[in-house]
Amino acid sequence: DVKVTQSSRYLVKRTGEKVFLECVQDMDHENMFWYRQDPGLGLRLIYFSYDVKMKEKGDIPEGYSVSREKKERFSLILESASTNQTSMYLCASSVFGLGNTIYFGEGSWLTVV
Amino acid sequence: QKEVEQNSGPLSVPEGAIASLNCTYSDRGSQSFFWYRQYSGKSPELIMSIYSNGDKEDGRFTAQLNKASQYVSLLIRDSQPSDSATYLCAVMGTGNQFYFGTGTSLTVIP
């Protein structure tokens, strides 16, 4: 089974703090993604990566950055957390090609106070 | 226009009935289509994938795809209270991008 692991499940951070969300997948997938999910807004893509050291902006990259130094690991960074970044963050991975689906981690609940 | 559209519901069905969930998409070149189930507070889990026109059955679930109409549906037969969740439709468009609907909330009433 594909496993996508998000190490931090529940975090409470103060406004202005730097926040790191880590994600590791164990299936040698090329593609990795970070989404946030908010009630009524669905899943919104923040950043994605098709390869090591490669990143592409998604729909809502403002206030976020990412790092992919190794194929299995994709980190989301909030440089200066704000209250409007309180959300559930979902990491996901997939491979290229027809029929290959996207697999999600368990999610990280971030509250910024 | 959103890439993937779903009726947000809520949809309520009695236990044992058939639940029908619908989804339309805008990218005519899309090739892969998925249904995810998401329980409250949990992450989405894949329940069905479909790539060809027609029906695909897996237990109590049937996915239906009509590429000409750009329409995907999910039928849940003999609905159970444990099926109560939000169902997300996902489409892999041209360029290997995934697009998700906002989800349909389903409640199965015992």
C-alpha cells in the first residue's frame, strides 16, 4: 500500500512564527503536492513538485514556500504564519501516466493564534 | 468556470436506498476520473477510479463515465450509515494535473 506520512498532525502556532510541515512518501512517486482544505472551498492546490529540487506554484501559493531536496520528502513552509492560514493541510503523491491516482496523507491541522 | 463541479448537497437517503452522486468536468481531454470518500476530520481516501466510458462496479459502488457529456457519477447501492461522508470527484486533466470538486455531503439515515 502507498503510504504518505505527515509527521505533524495537530499544531498550534503564534502569528509570525515560521512553520514547517513535513511529508514523506514511500512509493518512489515523482509527483508530490500540498493542498489546503477549508469548509466550503474544497481542496486548493498550494504547490506541487514533479521532481527533486523542482517546484511549481499552484492556485494559492502566497505566504507559502516548499522544499524538495529528496524524492520522498516534500516540505511546506509558512514563512510568517497568519491567522488566515489556519486550515487542514494535505500532502499527496502520485506518479506520471494514465490511470495513476493521487494518494493523500492523513492531514495536518494547523491553528494560528 | 470551475474545472470540476459537484452538487454540494447535502444529500440524504434512507438506509438500504441507492445514493446517486454526480460530477461534471470542463477539460474535454481528461482521461482519468476518481471518486474519493472523506469522513469528517479525515483525509480523502480513494474508492473508485474509471478511465473508459460506461460503468465500473466494485461491490456496492458503481462509477459511470460519459466523456461525450463530460459527466461522471457514483452510485452507492444498499446505502449504509457508514457511507455518510463527503464524496469528492477528481479528474486528471491534460498535463497530469488533478482537479477536485468541492464535494457532495451524503447522509444515510438509519
